[in-house]
Amino acid sequence: MKLTVRYGMLVKERAETIVLGLFDAPRITPVLKRFDKALGGEISRLIKSGDFRPRLNKTFLLPTYGLLPTKRLLLIGLGKENEFTLDKVRQVSGTALKTVQGFGIKGVTSQLYPLKDSVEQVSRAMAEGAVLGLYRFDRFKHLEPDEAKEVKSLTIVVEDKARLGGAKVGARRGQLIAEAACQARDLVNLPGSEATPSMIANEAKKLGRRSGIKVRVLSADTMKRLGMNGVLGVGRGSAQPPKFVILEYGKRRPGQDTVVLVGKGVTFDSGGISIKPSQDMDKMKYDMAGAGTVLSAFRVFARLRPKAHLVGLLPCVENMPSGKAMKPGDIISCMGGKTVEVANTDAEGRLILADALAYTKRYKPTAVVDIATLTGACVVALGRMAMGMMGNNEELRKRVREAGDAAHERVWELPLWDEYGEAIKSTIADVKNIGDGSAGTITGAKFLEKFVDKTPWVHLDIAGVAWNDKDAPYIPKGASGTGVRLLVELIMNWKKFPATAKRGKK
């Protein structure tokens, strides 16, 4: 979709459709007053009669009958003015674009929604909502003509020329970030037979060739030499070879922080020998959402050029049962030498993340953030509304929380008290890969904690938010792409990490 921001007077725009937002119990803004007057008070009559109540995301398509240069208006409810936020800007933007798409309208012009936040933030939220809302995954569908409707252009009109520059910057950034999130959705929506570890590695290599980001893919022999028996063990039962992908943006310079982002990449999770029930196993293609999130975030970093040294680690495997597969009761030695009793082969994500977290130490990072669809227990605890956040450093947890709030990809903190570690003690190895069935999200994080030592670290469990079972205004059914905007927000606003924050409370 072509996105344009320009200066003008909305009521004079020659457009296929103009989107006009109205608050519930609306005050008559200058923009609304001009449209209402041109239409002989028709908008006022619609509201007074109750035919259109401008509640959040409610729409009404209104022909203009030649009274305006535009053919039609799409009225959209903004809800109560004192409750209107940047995320509601995303919502109404996504709803408006999906609505006109349903009518087969190809070109849309919109006002810059009235909000007191900076114009750059508002236009960015509008662009994000529009791009995310229009997303469809139809690669494998033969669409009927009425299903193949596509909005080809969105023009945002700014009536205050002094705000034009900020609006353009925000819209460009929002479009770039949203397109990256849509690329993450594509990867996660692909069937496991296509989105294999090799395919993820190849996508990373393509990014490297286009962007200058340094990309390396470790071979199985190299992983064996490094002692990455978590990755190798989980991948042992599959015909698809495991891949360990390393992305590196920039170089470490004096006085500059190094941040490592780790994404779980189980491209299909059958559970291995501890095989999952068949119901909903088809969704286990989304177990690589963490890797897709980190890879897509690096697409943004390549364009926006943050002032940081960034490393992305994507351990990618397929977890399958076979005669070669890892067995319950096996003991493996992960990178760094810690031994793990594999009590359940369906607790595999933490095994590959253990190797990746141990690998981060060679970069002497300032901070590490891992993102993973780690536990079904997180869905039980937090539902589909929030990521579970755990970590060993208050400053880093605070930054992640603030980034999540800004992106409306929210996190909720769970404790990492030492007592939770009792559940994963093993009598025959250093640690066990699963607990006693209680506090599963926390015991999963306690397992990971053993591989990060004292490095400031945050673990994000996205099992509940990586996949949507129903449509939302800008998040469709299927892969959500959630996490990309949070990571971009975190890194693009990164400030030098204080030395005093190196060792924080749990």
C-alpha cells in the first residue's frame, strides 16, 4: 500500500473515500463542522437520530451525493474523547481500512486523528494500524474476485502545515515497523513443511545481503564442537537439520552498549517422544514466533540505524519423534557444561534457548532479552492479553515494561523467587527441564536463568500473544506479529545502561 502524508484542507480533497473520526458525544471540531455544513447538517442528524452512535470502531458509510469533492465519507467512532489513546488510534485506523477494503474501495484519505500526543506518534500509530489491519495471509488460497479486494493507497491530510514534517516522519516509521511485523506474521503462518530451520536461515542471509547486517549460520559440526547439545538434541529426531543463526548489527565501540536478542525457533513442535495431543497440533507451526520476531526486528534496525551494538541469536530446530529422537530420561550437556535431565521432550524450547543464552557470553553483553513461545501455562495465567515477563534486573525489566506500554504490546511481571527453583532440581543432573506441573511459566524461566549468570536479562513468554484465535481491529486471526514493535521501541529508545544496574534484584 502506498502511504502519503500531505498538507491540505480535508473538506476540499478529491478522494474516493474520506475517513472522518467522531467522538462519542462529539464536540463540533472545525473539521467536522465544515463537513456537516457542506452536507446540510446530515452528520448531525445521523447522530441526533441515533442512526450512528460514534462508539469506538463503529462505522457508517455516507454518500455525499456530489455535495463534496469526495464520493463518500466513512464515519468512524473514536469512543469517548477522554479515553482516546494511541492504541485506539491504531484500532480505528485498522478498522477503517478493513471496512473500506470490504467495500472494494482502493483509495482512502483520512484526517490526522485528533489526539494531544505528538503528531509524530499519532501518524505513526495511524500507519501501524492501517498496515497491520489490512494484513491477510492468502498465499495458499485461490481468491474469488470479491475476496481479492485491496486498498492500494492511504493519504493522511494534515491541516496545520507546521505539523506536516512530524507527521511524515511518524507515518514512514510506522509503516516500516508494521511491515516488519507483517513479515513476522508471514513466517509464523507458513506451514512447518515450508518454514523449516533452513528456510529461516536463508531468510536471515537474504536480509544480510540487502542490509549489511552480518549474518552467520553455524553448522551442526560447529554446534557439536561448541557443546550445543540442547539444539542438537532437540533436532535429532527430525529430517530437517538444526540451524543456529547469528545476526549482528554494528560493532562494539567504547562507551556503547551491546544488547543481545534471542528468539526461540522451533519451526514445528510435535512434542517429540512426549508427543502432543492431535487437537491443535497444527498450530505448533507458531512455536518459532520468537525467532520470527527477532529476525523481523532486525529488518527495522537495518533501516532505522539505532546507536547500539545488537546481536540476534536464533536457535532453529524441528521437534519430531523418530528412532533417533531424544528420549525422556536422557541427560544432555548444554553449552557451558551444565547437564540437563530431559524429563519431557515437549519442554524443548528451554533446551535450545539454554545453548543460545550460554552463547551470549562471548559478546560480554550489557543486556540480554529472550522472546519465546515457551509455556502453555502462560496462556492459562495471562490469556491472550499480555506477555509474561521475568528477569534478574530491575532496570532492564522497567525498560521492557515501558517499551511494551508504548507499543501496546504489554507485559506482566511474574516473580523469580529462589524457591521456584526447587521444582527443577534433578537427582541425576545439574537441572531438570520440567517442574512438578505448578507455576510452569516461572519454572521455565528459572531453568533459563541458570544459563545467563549475572548478565542483566529478561525473558518474555509470548505463548499467549503470538497467535490470535479471532480477529481484532489490527490483529487478525492467526499469527499476530506481537513483539516486533516492543523490541523496536526498546532498542530505538535505548540509553546507556547504568553500571549500578548490572546486578539488580530479582
